[in-house]
Amino acid sequence: MQARSVPLPFPARTVPTRRFEIDEDLLKLFRSVEINIVLLDAIKQILKYAKFLKELCMHKRKKLKGRVEMGGIVSALTKHEDVITGS
């Protein structure tokens, strides 16, 4: 039995269409590009970034369950409330 070669149906597909020299030139070009825009405007345009930064900046406080010990300054405030309410 002899080995027989089968011709490729699309021989042009085996040749790489991109040249690496062009890719390197594009990378050099993109490295030299500078954009001068206001950061806040850029963040507003990308909603995912805006939501993420907003969540980072927000101080989420959990409600405490049970008793909380407080210092002596608070007792002065409660005495003041008693005077206002007339108790």
C-alpha cells in the first residue's frame, strides 16, 4: 500500500495572514498614544466602573443588634432630652 497525499481543500488557510512585524509596529504606536481627558468624565461613560467606584466610596454601616455600650457624653444628651420632653 502506497502513501498518498491528499490536496488541501483551502491551501490559502494554512498561510498565516498576519505578519508579526505589523503587530509590533501597532504595539509601538499604541504605547506612544496619550489621551488627555478628565478622569471623571471617562468614569461616567463606563457605567461598570462608575458603579464599582461608587460602592467603594460608600460607607455601608450595619445596624447593630442588641445593646451597645456608650460613653458618658451620651448621658448628658439623654438628660437634655428629659428636660425638653418635660419628664
